[in-house]
Amino acid sequence: MYAHLIVIAPGGKSQKHGHMNEAVFYILDGKGYDIHDGKRYDWKAGDICIVHNACVHQHFNADEQNFARALIIKSKPLYLFMNMMFQEVVEEQPKTPVSGYENFEPSIL
């Protein structure tokens, strides 16, 4: 298993992408929604969000004041081991800061 943390700025969004491995998101903080193959799924702190195989998806922070954080757990190493890894970016994550966070400096969470 593989795990990492995603942090989405207030009012921000992730890249739009798809991958072959499933992913489980445990929402630590915030509220927002995902778009999975064109369908919207709302989430808030304490929820679990599942991204299925080959699903094109994107994550959005619906809160304009607070960050959203999620722990992402995947079986990605198994797919790498079996030489089945495939991931494609459909739309890049915005490169310009969310308004009001132009001077943001990341800190250790």
C-alpha cells in the first residue's frame, strides 16, 4: 500500500486526471467535492471517498476560507510491480495562487 497527503487551498482544485489503480481518500479537514467521470460527489471531514479504476477525476475545495486535507491510500506499488501503472493528466492543476494566498509559505503539517 502507498499513502500520501493532499492539501487543497481555499477555493482551489487539483489536476484532473485518471489512473488504473483505485484510491481511498479519508477527508481529514475541510469540505468540498470530487467530480468522477462527470458525476459530483460532495465530501466533508470524516468522510471516505473512493476513486475507482480508470476514473477521470478532480478534487475541489468548496471552502473559500480554509484548507482541505485528505489522506490518500492506494495499491499503486502492486500496479508498479506488475508493470500495469498508467496515469494520465487531463487538465493541469492551476499554477497561479488562489486569490488571497499569493504569499503563502507551506509549513510542516
